[in-house]
Amino acid sequence: MSALIPRLTDLLGPAHVLTGDATARHAKDWTGKFTSRPLAVVRPGSTAEVAAVLRLAAAAGVAVVPCGGLTGITGAVMNDGALMLSLERMNRIRELRPEARLAVVEAGVVLQSLHDAAEAQGLYFPLWFGARGSAMIGGVLSTNAGGSNVLRYGSTRALCLGLEVVLADGRVLNLMSELHKDNSGYDLKNLFIGAEGTLGVITAAVMKLVPRPRAYATATLAARSLPDALALLNRLQEVSGGAVEAFEYMPDTYMRQLERVRPDLKSPFAIPHAVNILVELGATAPRDAAAQPDGSTPVTTLLEETLAAMMEQGLILDAVVAQNEGQRRKMWERREAAAEATYARKPVIDTDVALPLHLVDAAMTAFHARLPAIDQAAETFTVGHLGDGNLHFSVYPTRDDPALAARVVEMVEDVVAELGGSFSAEHGVGLSKRPSMARRKDAVALDVMRALKAALDPGNLMNPGKVLPDRA
Amino acid sequence: MSALIPRLTDLLGPAHVLTGDATARHAKDWTGKFTSRPLAVVRPGSTAEVAAVLRLAAAAGVAVVPCGGLTGITGAVMNDGALMLSLERMNRIRELRPEARLAVVEAGVVLQSLHDAAEAQGLYFPLWFGARGSAMIGGVLSTNAGGSNVLRYGSTRALCLGLEVVLADGRVLNLMSELHKDNSGYDLKNLFIGAEGTLGVITAAVMKLVPRPRAYATATLAARSLPDALALLNRLQEVSGGAVEAFEYMPDTYMRQLERVRPDLKSPFAIPHAVNILVELGATAPRDAAAQPDGSTPVTTLLEETLAAMMEQGLILDAVVAQNEGQRRKMWERREAAAEATYARKPVIDTDVALPLHLVDAAMTAFHARLPAIDQAAETFTVGHLGDGNLHFSVYPTRDDPALAARVVEMVEDVVAELGGSFSAEHGVGLSKRPSMARRKDAVALDVMRALKAALDPGNLMNPGKVLPDRA
């Protein structure tokens, strides 16, 4: 191992092998929950260099932890004594082919860069979340990231056509296909997507692009209840033919915390409401986006008419429809301040759960019913992608106590398990949810995962100690 | 092994353990290309019985070959001396939940049964191909079947939310989720989809349903060229906002062979055309399906206007738009007679390749340019899902010669490889494409697949000798 650093320096040059204090930026965990002391941070500039780094690390028996934009919140890149392999220099968009609606990108491409490049061609890369200015494609793929547009376009997995992966032993696995049908053997691509770097290092990918909606219809509204909000979602999907791009849930707890942290983004409503929703429809067909004499578009009219009918029935209590792009952006800023609002107060116990849609209401009720028995005066904070059944339910406990935090997490997991949900929706497992994997995941599934890990990384050098729990 | 049959009979009852001549129906290969001599055919009626069968087989060291509707065309269930495990008795639709748009189905449910059950709820299961009256969900999943609606809804993989799998050792892997987001560890589901029973036996699944289109607009047309046909596809996607459900390619070779086999389904055009297309748009939004005073719908008007504009430009040479459901069905029958037409003439060398869309034309040109050097007077027959870049290019050679057939297949594979395509699009690998896997698949990918196979089926008892080629 002692010779590893000089060899890496020979390979990559001294500017791209960081040690000691120079690793601080990569070793830092922005959620503040984890600490990291990597042996070194290396920044290879090509797939061949990544392969060479992995060969050297394998020969030295040193663990490798791939990293990208460092925006994860499960501690998935935190480590002690491993070689952090940053993909940040592999930031080229190799190709962008509008007629085929795809982009060939390296793992270090920042999500926002891909958004910008696609938009310049009238297209859209439909993966949208707050950290898009830092998150990189490799990390997005490795966590199978979700966000606000999953409802219409799916998670990262659904947007990936092809993948390039460097395996633990330095071999390059070329799955860089742009085909829409390919049944030549096992589906290896999906095994690496969401594996958080524990099976290999994703170095490049072929990503789908979609037509950029020609017009949006966006509103913030207060619904009488969660079931009424879901009735609105169903009605909008029906009248629009499935054009709902986002359906985001911001309950009163969200609006209150947001007003503390970002008073400029407070609720648009005069009185507080329990169920606030940000809804957006995207018009992809020209006739749904055509400007009317009054300046509106058919898709906006559709939204307004649906909201008006439900207000008349008392199912919707108040609503504001964005009249221009500025108002639309403001509505989105309110939603995208979620991470800032969540972590502005410490200590915080955050979760990321998925539920069958019709059971989201039952889950919220159960969380609030069971919490006082654990911490009588704890406050809560929830934000969610309601259209996907994905809740980020957070608790601000009255004291900073790991045992208390563990009880809260277990209570949330109990509720989720009882309702057929998942303790991990879109943030991955990393370090923070390994105990949940041990407690909650089907034992046979864990065994199969361990067998796959052993098959692809027999030396256990690829981001060890993440995702899979230790054997009981 | 001698005690295996009595044990199976004890377990399942004599009616569900077939031996000798009683295995004929399952052992038969309808393409006529393969022969099969199974040890026995067993028909377990539940997941628990499947698990028990696998435990007995594992203890006896006997290979197990799962089978469903027996409609495959790659010989994937053909075997010599294995236990065929038919899922045909596991044919219950366990749940169909319209509000959640999903169905929980057992592996032996016939595709058409799921279509019918979904339709009764105003929904659609969007996997559509000729063999739907026999093909079963388990086989559809095991081959990641495609068909005519992949363009809009994706292959089987994209339609599966959850899976139940019995592993080689008889353990049951429960991945029966209905969640739209779930990042709790590796994606095991996609590993079993498309694995053709070589990693385990799929016994049940949670499948997505979609809203049934409120109206269809369907046409058969002749385009001046393949690039002109693709220009039409792009234009239709643009004006309809992505509502093209199917875009099927039937060149002159198809129409000629069809007229021989099924004169009732001959081309609707007075003169032969090189590029015939069946196109269908689905209107999911009410306003696109609303009946107009003249009886038409907006989606049909959209199709007619687009076709008219392109006829004026000379890009489309002729077109017939279906005026009612009867005419629509007739157009589809013409397309769905593909398998019947292909195999009505023997010998036939069939292929199933995928190409980047813009290279389909180049592939067709190359196939026809290179074929005469192999067999001067061979005839060809092509049908394809043009919207997916998926061609079924078949050759009727002048003599029944395996060496000649191998040269034709290799020529096709050469062309496909040169153009970045795949030698296997939607039919899987089975027996017939194992040589292609050996020749064409990335060596690293093959190694990884073998490692996964060894990890999940260390005794090599799950459909052995399929998908993966022997080591060189």
C-alpha cells in the first residue's frame, strides 16, 4: 500500500492525487452526519485512467470509493482509509443527438449542464431535483436518483439506455447501447444502476432525452385532505392524457419551517392549510400549448377548469395558478428549498420512504400518532413527491440522542412495512440505511445481493461497507 | 434420480406429472427447428409447489426448465432429460386494482386473459403481439418480450413493478412491490426479467396497466423510402405529443409472402410499394377522442392531415385510414399474420435484430447487397417494429443447408455489429442465438453474466445450456 500513492501520482500527475488536507472538500459530508478520512482522492481524466487506478488499487488491496458531486445524503461516499475516485474531470458530453433524443455523457457531467445542453436543442433531460447544480450523472445513476419528474418520466433507471462500467479488477464493461430493444443476455445495466459504486465504477452513459414541453401549467393549491389531493391528481391525469409532470406535497409543517428559513418563499395563502400541493402539467402537443387570444394556453385552461370544479365541490380550498415564468419559478423555488429547510435545524432525523399512493394518508396519520410516545414534544417536517408515493418525513427531536433517533426511524419503518412500502425510495442506502437493510429487507433478497456482490467484487474493495449490511 | 418421479407424483398428484408420450405437447417446438425429450413435465399449482419441485430436483441433481405458453421461437425450453416445469396451472389474476393501475398475476396467466381483464376496467395492458392468445406472463417476463406497443409503453421490463421468483435451491425471493420508487439495494427484479429461466423460476408479478386509449387513429400507408417513413414517425410524434402507439414496417417482400399464405390479407394498394407502414395513434385525453359532427375524432384528423401534407410533398405515395374498428382490425390482422407467413415456407432463416433507427435503411440495403454472394437466388422476407429499430429479416434459402444458414446469420450479424445494433432484440437467446452470444457479445459482459449465473445457480440446474454460450 505504501507504494500506491507514488504509483497513482505517476499515472495521473500530482495535481490529480490529493492527500492530507487537500482531501477536505471531498471528505466533507454536507449533511454533517458523517466524517470521512480517505487515504487520498484521485481524479482520473478518462475511462482508461479509471481502469488503471482500479488495477493499482486492487493490486494494493486498497478499497475504492467512487464519488461525483458529493450531494448524497446517506453517507454513501464516506470512508476511512479508502481511495476516493472522483469522476469530476470526466465531464464531457461526448455526443448529443437531437434526432435520436439521446446524449452520451461522462460520469462527471453535472446534471444542470445536461439540462442546458438539451434545452439548447429544444429537448429536456427529465431528472429534476434541488441539487442539480452539483449532482453528477455518475452519482445520479449510482443512486438511481428520483426527483420531481419521476411521475411522468421515471427514475434515472428509466432514462438510461447504455452504460460504461469499470469493474473491480480494472476491466471495462461496455454496455454503451442506444438501442430500444436488446435481449442479448442478462440485463447487466440495471444491476449497476443504484448499486452506489459497490459493484464497479460507472464512467459514462447513454441517457434518453425527451421533447421539452412547449408550455407548462403550474399551480400551488391547498386541498382539503390527502385523498382529495390524490383525486385531483387522478382527474388531471385523465383530462390531460397523463400530462402531469410533478405533483409535490408540502404540508403545513413544511410551510412553517420554510417561512423560518426562507421568509421570501412563504406560503402564497392567507391562512395555513394542512395539504399544499405544487402541480405542473407539461404540454408536449402543439395544440395543447397554442397561445389563446387571452394569453393563456389550453393546458393552463384545463388546469384552471379542473381546479375550479373541485373548489366548487369543496375539495380544493384555495389555489394560485402561475401566470408567467417568473411566478412558476417562484413556486418551484418554494419546493426546491426542501433540503435547505430540512437541514437548517439540527438535530434532524430524516427519512425517505415510498408507499402505495392510497396509503400515504394512513402513513402520515400513523407517524404523527406514534411519535409522541417516543418524543412527546418533537416537531415534524414533511415534504414529498406525492405522485410517486414518496415522503420525506423528518423529525426535529427535543434532544440529540442517537438512541432516540433510532427509535424514530424504527417507528417510521414499522409503519411503512405495515403498509407495504419501502424504507428507501430515492436517496439510496449508503451508510445511513444499512441498519434498515438488515432489519427490513427480505432475507432471501439480502442473500442474493451478497452473492452478486461476491461474484463481481470478490475482494470486497468497491465501496465496501455500503448498501449491504454485515451478516447477522 | 430414479426416485424423483415418484416423489414428484407424491407432491403434485399423478395428473400433474407427465412422462413419456404425455410430454409430447410440451416437448414440441412449433417452429420445427428443435426437438426436445424431457424427463417429465410437472405442473405445480402454487409457488409453494414450485419451490418443493425445485428442492426435489436440486437434491436429485436434475435440471429444471420452466415453460409457459410454448410460443417462443429460440428453442429456450427445448431440453434433453430435464424436468420441464410448466406454470400453466398458476393462472390466477390475484388482484386487479384499477385505481392503482396494476394487476397482480401468476406466471401462467395468458396474455390475452390479462388484456380482457384490464379492458373490463377501462384499462390496457400494453404488451401486444401475435401470440397473445397462448403466451403466458412468466414467459413474457422471462424473455422480456416486446411487440408492437414498445414504442409508447416499453418492453415487458418497463411494465413490471414486482416479481416473485423461486431460486434454484427452492427459496422464494419476494420482490412483489407495487412501489414506483424503491432503492433498497440492488435491482434484482431486472436480473430475472429476460434471463429465460436460467437464474430462477418466475412465479408471479405485479404488472402496470395504462389507461385504455379512448380512440385510435390507424392507417396503412406506403412511404417513398425508409427515411421518409421515419420522417413521418417524427412528425406524428411531434404533432400528437408522443401518441404513436405502433409504427410497423411491412416491405414488399412481406406483402408478397402474405398474399401467398393469406390472400384475404393482401395489400390494400393497387400497386406494390417497397415501404408499407401500419401506424396507430392512441388518444388518451378526452379532447383528442371527442367525436366530431362528421364522426371523426381529433386524433384521426391529426393523422389524416399529417398524411395529406406528406403526400403532397411526395414522401407518402398512398394511404388508407381505418374508418371503423372493423377496418382497424383488418389492418392489424395483416401485421399479426407475420409469424404464420414467416414459417409457412421452409426452410427459413429468421433473425431478430435491433438497430439505431436512422441506420435501419442502411441495414436493409446491406442485407440485400451481401446475400447473393451467399445464396444467389435466395428470397427474403422482412417485417419489423420500425419505431423501435427492430427488424425481423428472414431468408428463404435455395437449399436446406445448416452451413448456408450459418453464413446468412453471420452476414446479418456482421451488418448489425457494424451499425451498432444487437443480434437479439425481442425474442431472446434461447438455444438458437447461443452461437451469436459467443461470437458477438462483449467478452467482459459474458464473463460477468457467467459470474452471475454461477452465483445464483451454482449447480447449473436452471435451464442449463441456454442463453450463455459454453466457454471457448
